[in-house]
Amino acid sequence: MITTINERVYALSTKTTTYLFEVLPSGHLEHLYYGPLLPQVTSDEALAFAQKRACECGNTIIYSDDDPDVMLENTPLEMSAEGKGDIREPFIEVIHENGSRTSDFLFQKAEILAKKDPYDTLPGSYGLAGNNHLVITLKDQQADLRLELHYYVYEDEDVICRSSRLINDSDETVTLNRLMSTQLDLTNNDYVMTSFTGSWSNEMNRHDTSLLAGKHEISSFTGTSSSRANPFVMISEKNTSEDYGSCYGMNLIYSGNHYEMAEVNAYGQTHFLSGINPRGFQWVLEPHETFEAPEAVMTYSHEGWSVLSLHMHAFIREHIVRGEWKHKPRPVLLNSWEAYYFQFNEHKLLSLAKKAKQVGIELFVLDDGWFGHRDDDTSSLGDWFVNSKKLPHGLKYFGEKIHELGMDFGLWIEPEMVNVKSTLYQEHPDWTLAIPHTPHSEGRHQRLLDLTRKDVVDHLEKVMSDLFSSAPIDYIKWDMNRIISDAFSPSLEASRQGEVFHRYVLGLYDLMHRLTVKFPHILFEGCAAGGNRFDLGILCFFPQIWASDNTDPICRAQIQENYSYGYPLSVFSAHVSASPNHQTLRQTSLKTRFDVATFAILGYELNLNDLSKNALEEVKQQITWYKQYRTILQEGHFYRTMQKQNDRQEYSWTCVAQDQSCAIGFTLQTLVHPHQPFHTYKARGLDPMKCYSFQNVSHKEDIRRFGDLINSQIPIHIKPDSLTQKVASQFVKLEGEKDYYASLSGASLMYGGICLKTSYTGTGYNENVRLYQDFDSRLYLMKAL
Ligand code: GLA
């Protein structure tokens, strides 16, 4: 809800939060408050929160003689500009034709609108309820420039989105050096900024940095939102935890270079900005043109990160993800990549597909290597016709075969790229981002097509449309495997080369928009060498994203847990792959690989033909189990419980059905700590008044886990790693421990928790002992009675 008090104070309220700002007599917008819901806001509140300015503050700049108490350097603002005394990082930076960089944007009008107007070029949130769109128009005092600040209030999800537009009403051409999406000025410096940085196969490492003085910047300059630094960040009071503390979550609906910056100024105030990365950015704004900045997403929780995440999850599920697949259960897929890489043929694929069907897979995905002459990654990107050596009967035939087996058919593409070794490149060498007559630096032997050009986007729309119509395709994995270097478009004049990164993203959005509108039934999955473009911009078009090329469950537990701070489980996928894992060579059990992948959109990515009969049976049971609970896992409320207990590194999660009738619990031990027999699992998010049954999902243990210890218990001697041991292990399985309670209140499960069966500590083993060693995990099921 948006309310206006005295025509000067604007209050934006969601179910549990209030955001407040005021128009100062000078025309600047003073930010007053963003925090827990204020039941009613009057001008007294505004007066109470407003900064008390009575006289000149040291050697700061006085804004004007008419406003002798306005010093922009230390006023919390909705928008900071260059040149009038505000020396913090600016929200906007404009260079006028005469070279001046000073801007002086003052309040002109405010409008409350019933709807969110669709942006022309950028994706954004949708589904806003009535009268929840506020537009503040500011006017520059030196040039005819209008700056619009847009606020969208999503009451039920406790989210406020902001964006901005600069409209050039003048007759002069101006250069925009930056236009941010949001600014949040907080009056103290007790905060910790949490960021999620990484690299290929090592996405989403969490870092907590105290904001005490100076600037802390999270940004990407890869041309993508990047695995180097995800645009989702949190700003929390010190000592915030999962269930306690005041915290803000910030994200950007954008897939290119982004920038999140927190600056603590000399007055101990914290100034936060988020938007397109100003590095490498410059936009020439001709008379009567508009530039729009992407939308930023903000939420606040005074009950710690769990609630913050729940807000973000609900918002993304409801107001970002769209189309036919929005709330549809996502199919369990099998992907051919780690099974065969480039070395496959029709026969191999079909035999894999048959096995897949037998274990319950619903979607068979043919990954890289099916087109052109692609036998490795040095050629053929751009030539989107079938590799007839590998698939002699064509794609249509192959897709139909998959359908005949009773599965959907999916295909991998990487439309934005071209190899020099391709027909496309030979025909259109000028269609790539490259500096003419200059050596080019490549990534994965490939170049980026110049999506700043409309004819290139038109070409891709045509080629992809033909491809999608040529075979029975139900799913597309859209990959993007290199970052941008040599950022130059030969089609743009010299003064516009600073627009290349952003224009590339606009071209990409145009292409994604055209294809997703044309093929609404196709389930698109985003991918960029794993999570190199995991962001809300992509999620406006594609309902899910491949979270990381790292399929090791121990790495994945961390990656998935950290994505979960800002993104719901329904938007990231996880696959059970082979052991030893291809990225880390770590060995883990099939159970652990599944238990981790189940807290995401589940898939498999391994050669099922290499699995034993027992393992195949286990996979079959896993998939049957997942299908039964996937609605909870994909659409439920997800909670993290702890990361560290004593010296143990342990993960503990709970996913609760929206109606609290059922919940799935998860625990994972990374490295075993000696002689720690007692572990407690605490559920979260249950109805404290309801009664639930509690049990662990049953599993069997392999006798080989005991190595030569087994000889102390049996009359014969079995050599470790011998054939005899292997054969014995196929026939003799140990039943895992059973933790079972017929009826416990939600309150006991959450507040007391379950002291689980004692863990194996080297002094005995029986059916009441839990083997919970390195890389072991458990799933728990709680059902309301
Ligand atoms: C990227 C993707 C992988 C796989 C390969 C194929 O690395 O992230 O999942 O599709 O490309 O080349």
C-alpha cells in the first residue's frame, strides 16, 4: 500500500515492512525509514525520523542560500547526484554537452498508479496488485532532463522493487556515465554485507564483510551477472542469524555487468547502491530519448535470514517466473553430458534412454555435440544442423524415439556463440564482438555473436525457431560458455562503444523474449558454464537455471545452500552424477548424491548403463520417492538450520509443504569428528500445534564401508578390496538405523529437536547405530497426523 502524508511524506507498506521518505523543502528526497511495519504513519513519525539540521556542518557544502540547512553529503537520500555537495558514490552521473558533470535533480511530482507499466526493453517483475506503483519525477535544474524513480510494492511477499529512467527532454545530447536502480541510505554503520562470489564450478561462496569505513563493492565485468559475484547481496545488523536480526536482501533483475556498492561515509552512515556496473559503461542519450535502468528487488526482515529468504522465494515464484511452467512440477531429467561428453552415437544414446525410462526418468536431454561437426569444443557453434555421423536418422527421428519410449525430449544449444571453425563464421565474420584487424582473445575456442545488432538477433530467432520446430522438442538447455573480452561492436560508432555490454544484454533479452513467446510449451533451462548467469533477468524468461557444473554433492550442498538465501529451490537444478565425481574426483555414496540433489530440481547425469543392478534399483526408488514429494521440494518453504556445530561442518535443511502438512528434513556431515555420538536434528517451519510422525527415509549400508573391520565379526577372513568382498557386498546389505516417532508436536520437533540414533564412533555397531561418517547424509520425513 502506498500512502501520502501531507503531500510530502510517502509511506510504502507491505505485510510486515514499511519504507518511508519525504520531500524536503529544497526538493530533495530524504530517506527516513525501511524496517518493520509501522502500524500507522503520521507527520509526527516523519518528523521524528528526519535528520535534525540546525546549522552548517563543518566544511560541508550548503546546498543553497534558500536552504541553509541542507547539506547533501550527510543526508540520507533516495537518490544521490554529482556536483552539489554529495560526495558519496552517485546514483546518477551525466555529462552535459558543455562537459559539466553536475546534476541537480529536484522533486517535480508524484503519481500513484494502479499498474506497473511494462518496460520496453528490460524484463521485470509482474502481477502487481492495484495502486501499488509510485512514480516520483525529479527535474534537473540545469538541463531539461527528467529522472523518474519507480517504486513497486508487493505487499504479500514483503518486497519493494525500484527502478529509474532518465528522459532527455532537452535539445542537447548528454552522456550517461551511470544510472543506478536503487539506493538505500542507512543512518549507521553497524552492518555486515554478505556477498556470494566464486568461479566456474565453485559458485556462491558466502562472505560476510563488516561495513565500517570506506567502500565495499561487489560487481561483475564479465558481460554476464557471473559466477564471480552474484547480484544478490544481504546487508544485516551484526550478529544476525537464521532466526534473529534485522537484515535487507537486495537483488537486480539484470543479466549483465552489475554493481552493488556499500559505502560508509565520514559520518558513519551507510550508503548502498545497486545497478548496472558503471565500469565500461557509457550511454549517449540523444534529445527525446529515454534510458531505463533495470529493476532492483529489496526486502527486509527483522527475524533473520530465513524470513528474508522466504520473502525472496515467494516473490520470485510469483512475480518473476512466468509462463506455462510457472507452478508446474519440473520433470526429472537425464542429461547425456557427463555420461558421454562428445563421444556418442544414436545407438549409445538410445540404450541410455531405455535405461532412463526403466528407472523413471521423465525427460531425456541430449547435451552438447549433436550438431555440425562437433566432436570437441573447437568447432561448429553456429551451425545448428544435426551431426549426421552421430545421428544418421536426424533429430526428428531421435526425438520421436524418445517420445515412443515415453519420455520428453530435450536439447542443448548455445545460440549466442560461434566457433571460427563454422560455416556461420565463414559467412559472417563481421557478426561477432571483435575489434577489426586486431588479434582476438577467445574463451573455450569461441566468440560471441554481436547481439547488439538486430540482424544477428533476427537470424538467431529464425535459426532457433526452425530448429525448435524441426523435431519434437519439449525442453531446451540454453548455454553460454564464455565471458566477454574485446568488447567492441563494429556496427556501433566510436562514441557508443561504452554501450556494447548493455546492448548485448538487451539483444539477448529480445531474443529470449521472441523465442519464449513463440514456444510457450518448451521448458527452458538457463546455463552459462554452470552458474555464470544465474540471475532474475534470466528467470523472467526461463523458469530454471543449471546452478553449477560442479555435481559433487559436498560442494553442491554449499552452492545450493548459498543460492537458497536469495532464490527458491524451484529455480535451480541439481544432478546425481558418477562417483568419483568428475570435477573433484571425490567418492560419495549414491544416497548422498541423491539427498543433496533432491533439494533442487532433480536430474541425473551419468551413464546408467555402467550401474550395477542394485544401484539401478536404488535410483529407481529415489526417483519414485522424489516424485511423491517434489511439490514440497520445489514449491515448499525452505529453511536452513545451521552450518557449524562445534567443530563439525554440518548442513541441516527443512522443506515444508505450504499447508504445513508434511516436511522433508536433511542433514549432511562433511568430515566426521571423532567420538561425537549425539546429533540433534531440529525441524523448522512446522505448525507448532500440529502433531507429526517422524522417520528417516530408509537406506541400506554396504558392508565394504567397514573395510577389514568386518573380519572381527565373522568366522572367515575377507580381504579388503577383494573379489570375495565385492560379491559378499552384493548379497549382504545392512539395514540402516531407524529413527521413528509416531507422534510429536511441531513445537517439539522445532524447539527441542530429535536426538538421533547414536553415531558410529569406533566402539561398536548394531542396528541402533548410525553410520554418519565423512560425506554421509540423511533424509527425514514428517507427516501431520
Ligand atoms: C557447459 C555446461 C555443461 C555442458 C557443457 C557442454 O559447461 O555448463 O553443463 O552443457 O557446457 O559443452
